[in-house]
Amino acid sequence: MGLSSESTGTEVLNECSGVLDIHKETQEDKVIALAGNPNVGKSTVFNSLTGMKQHTGNWPGKTVANAQGSCKYKNKNYVFVDIPGTYSLMANSEEEEIARDFICFGGQDAVVVVADATCLERNLNLVLQTMEISGQVILCVNLIDEAEKKKIRIKLNVLQEQLGIPVVGTSARSGKGLSRLMDAVAAVTSRKHRSGALQIGYGKAVEKAVAILQPAVERGLKSRLNSRWASLKLLDGDASILNSMKKYLGYDILSENGVSESLSEAKELLNAEGITSENFRDHIVTKIVCTCEKISKKAVVYEKAEYEERDRKIDHILTSKATGIPIMILLLCSIFWLTITGANYPSELIAEGLSWVGSRLAGLCVAACAPAWVKGLLVDGCYRTLAWVVSVMLPPMAIFFPLFTLLEDCGYLPRVAFNMDNFFRKACAHGKQALTMCMVCTIMQ
């Protein structure tokens, strides 16, 4: 949820165990990165393939470090790395940086991007960004069974044709399609799959700027990272990727021969075309989103025509500038009020019940002629403190978390993050931290 390295301890992970540290049994083992948005079943795919029990959860960013597990398929060993769930690789938060850095510098043989079949258009954003970095990408369209229940049909062959990468439909909970996924992984890692991946065009101005910068960047990178993607990041002025390059490549790309000069020339060209450092990223994101929409229209069929239209109408209301914030405040305040007010009654009952038990325990101590310090330590100290914590904390948590989970399952929490993102960015934070704030405020009350 817009996690920081201080709060998650990822700095310790980087320094001690190493986020990019891969444990291979033999040098022939193939390393496969598992990427995807939060709540698309990525960890379920990971567990099903490796036989591990990696923790899964409904909160964005729950996987902070990289979990690893091995899988043997057709006498070949594959090391799967479950990287943090993220909506984007533009690195607006700590978990996004970890995911991006592994895809950029992890040395994996392939990247499997797990997408949710019920909201494929939104998930394609990450797929396209990953394809810009790696030429060895496989799309796993998970939750096919859930999509069928909602009368959504995915044309996998059309999707594969549009993207130019292998596409496999799965239902990880039942194991359906996982063998086909492994066949695709085996084909890509053995170079049997010919890569003809889609390349997004960002318009004449940006393409000219990239053409100016890319040759110098390519010489500087020495084929250690996709030069086109790196050029776009330099034009964007992304400081985090520059820091990661210094960390994992061991040198500053801007100090390489001709890079700074080419970057200045490319930026001058963009400025002359009206694309500044302030709106460059918006320009890039717009092109990616438009490409996602075009692909989705061709590959996704809504048998209930009103389903997609209904979702868009809901989005128009819940995320608009006029109604989004007021509805969010009203809804969250209602949940807050229900939690605080509703918790008073069960809290009072629990307190009375535990108090009655406490008085009985005190009576037993007196009847047993126990020393006063024993009664003071066990009954007045340990028991009463525990009883107070349970009676005060349990009811609001038992009310709040189911309500919050309901909002998450309905898809409202990402909309809250979207509504708050602009405000949180002004404080150098991330919109997803609004969810953490809601939870902390309720718990503290």
C-alpha cells in the first residue's frame, strides 16, 4: 500500500539476503518471474506450480519481498520468483520499485504476467509495461472461471495475436490450464517461441527523441537493459530508475559517453513540440491506456452488454471530480460510525462477562490463600489487562475488517486510492496509503 523501506524492512532485505538473490540447484535451472496486479491470483499460481504455501491476501502490496520456489516440468527445473503485486512499473511506491528492479536486473529467463480475466483491460497496463522491458513475456489470463460466471469471454487467440506473446488461460485454484502455462514457459525459455511482441508508438515527437537518445544509451548499457525503455525513463526524468541503474549496473549511465548530450538534445526537441518534463509521463500513460482499450475491445466479449456499460457508469460516478470525493467521505464516515457506535454494545457485553470471570478468579485466589502478589500479578495485572484489550479492540476490528473487505471485494478500494492519489502525491506519498490511513485511524479509535 505505498509501503516504505523503513516500514517494511526492505532495506534490510536488499542489504542482507538480496532482492535479486536467486537460489538455483544447477546452472541449467530456468528463472521465471511471476508478476501481476494485486488480487489476480498470482500467489495461487505460484503455490500451485511450486507446491509452496506463500501467504496470499486481499490488500495491495502484501508481498513485499520476493518469494522463491522450484518446479520440475518435463525433466527441467524452473525457479519461480513471486515478485510484489503492482499496478504499474513506473515505481511510485516501494513494492513497485522491487517489482520493476527484479524484471530489469533479476536476470530471469522469462516473465509470466498474471492477469485477471474479469478486468483484463486494467491488467493489460502492466503487461505492456513489462513487454517494454523484457522480450521474454508470457501472459497468464487467470480467473477464467470467474469471468465465465460473469458472462465475460476472452478471445485468447486474438489477444495473443494482438500482443505478439504467448497467452494462456488458467484457473489456478482448480489447476486448470497450468500445464499449458508450463508448456509456454518451456517454449519461451528454450527460445522455441519467436518474439514478435507489440511495440507501442508514442507519437512522432517522442519517437524522434528516443531515436536521438537510444544509440548512446545502448552503448552505455552494453545490452544489460532494454535501451528503448531506458531511454523513455531518462526522458521521463525517473530518478528511481537512475538510482537502481547505479546500484545494479555499478555505474551512472548519464556519465557514459554521449548520453547526457543526447538527453539534452532529445529534451529540447520535446519541449519544442510542447511535451515538457511535467506532462511527458501523462503522454506516455495515455498512449498505454489507449492501447489497452483497443486490445481489450478486440479480445474481450461481454455477453451481457450492459455489464461493461454499468461498470463505466459506476466509475464515472465514483471517480469523478464532482462526486467521487463526497461519496468516498460519506461512505468511509458511515463505516467509521458503524464501527465505533456498533462496537459499543458487544464491547460492553464482553467487558461485563470478562469482569465476572475476573471476580471469580479473584475469589479463587482468596479461597486458596494465595499471596497478595500472586493475585496482583495474575488477576489484577495480566488478566484484567488482557480482558480490557479484548473488550475494547475485538469488537471494532470484528466489525471494521469485514466491512473493509466487502469494499475491497466490490472493487471500491482501488477507486479510493485513485481519488486520493493527487492529494497524497503533493505530500510525496501515494494514493494507496489512504487505505492504510483508514485502517490505522479506526484501530486507534
